[in-house]
Amino acid sequence: MNIHPGFVGIDVSKHFLDVFDNGRVERIANTTEAIVALVARWHESFVLFEATGRYDARLRKALEAEGVSFTRVNPARARDFARATGRLAKTDAIDARMLAAMAQSLSFARERESDSEREALARAHKRRDQLVHMRKQERTRFSECDDLELRADIEAHMHWLDAQIVRWDAEIDRLLKCSTALAQRARQLRSIPGIGPVAAATLLALMPELGTLSAKTVAALAGLAPFNVDSGKYRGARKIQGGRKRVRDALYMAAVAASRCNARLKILYQRLRSAGKPAKLALIAVARKLAITANAILRDKSSFRPA
């Protein structure tokens, strides 16, 4: 496939960037100085690279500073594109060229500008999640341990983790209060039945697009949209898949609370159960309703109004 000038693909790793631009691949160091010198020539280009967390942070900041259009793509989607075009070999140079071809072949929206306040919230939220996960592991170890000395050590660690989680809860609350925009959005989300402080922080940290999407798109992005599995005469059960797992988990837990405390959502849950649907499927439907409601409320800049 011939790739026209103006489409740039970048394979990002911890130490290097492999850049396909104008027919050739160039490797540069993943440092601020090297990236700034490279990005300055791309004002009329569109840049595509895989989302790699902190490894692409310098690149994103440099592209934003220069006003260059770019998008990050899910690595699994990039790999699927490579297979679809017959590229089975995988090297950094091949991946960079493949990403440039993908940018040329498919239509991508320009990446949203970064928000330092939301990114700080996302970092705090991630750290809290890590600590909660460690506490869950330690609780399992504690329940399976018979050695008194080990149990005491595990228990002490759990107490420390409890204190750290409280500390990060306070930091998340501080970050929300320090930002007028985030505080307002948090209040609007908290007005929805079932959406507590953790679920609201999760949505704000991990779903910044909320309030700008269609109902179908927000359900798919949250991993709550049922997809068909049909072929020929076969009609398979519709299943949810993909999306952002942490967002889906938060909305699922919110759905458990909402299906008990909100009359309208309780009726939805009970109607599905009466129709013979499994409890988990009914809760997924409630979670999808919550995601769509949250999107509408942030779009309209309003609060939840009971029917």
C-alpha cells in the first residue's frame, strides 16, 4: 500500500520512537528534546500511535504544543488492522508503517486536548484502585493463612492499606473541590440514584468524553452495549464486550444500588427478572441506563430529575 505524505505512524516504546514519515522509518530517542525537534515539521500531518500510557506522554505534549492533529489507537485494534491487511510479521518499523497506513485508510477524530486537572484525578484514582486491589489480595491471603506470625504481618499491612485508601479518597475529594468544572460535573453525577463518590470519580477520571456522545456510543464505550452474534440462520445471544472495564465495573456496582433505591430503575430491573432474564443481565441493563443518563445530564448541564 502506498502511503501518502501527511500520514505519520509512530511505534512507541519506553526508550525509542520508531517513526514512519514520508516513505521511511526513523528511530529517535523517547526524550523531550528529540521529540520536539521532530514534531516541528508535522504541522500539516496527521499522526497515529498506539496508546501506551506514560510512554507516550512526552509525544502527546509535544504534538499538542505544536497544534499537530493526532490520535491514539487501542493496540488490539491496530493489531487487528495489521492482520486484516496481511501483515503477520511484527517489528517496530513494521508497526510504525502499519500505523501510518491505518491513519490513511480509516477515519479518526482528532484527539481531545489534555486536561491537567482531569489527568491528576485519573492518576489519583488509579493509585486508589491499586491499593484496593492489594487489600483484596491481602484479605484472601489472611483467610487462607494459619501461621500466627504471618497473619499478624498481613493484618498490619491491611491496616496500612486502609489508611492509604482513606488518604487517597481525601486527595480525590480535594482535586474535585479545587476544580470548578470537575466539582460541578461531580455534583451532577452524584444526583443520579446509585452513583456514589467512587463511581462519580471513576466516570470523571476515565470517561472524559461523557456528555459529548450519543446514547449508543456511550454504552459501547462503557462496555455495556449488547452486540449481535449472528451468522446465516444462526442467531446467537447478544453479549456485551470491549469497552472500559473499570468504568463498567463502577456502573455495575452503581446499578446494584440503583435497582434497590430508585423506583424507576427498580421497575426496570424487576420487569426484566419477571421476563426470565438472569439477575446479572438485568443489572447490566440498569448500568447501561445509568451510563446513558449520566451522559445526558452532563450534556445538558443539569441534575437528575425523578420521573
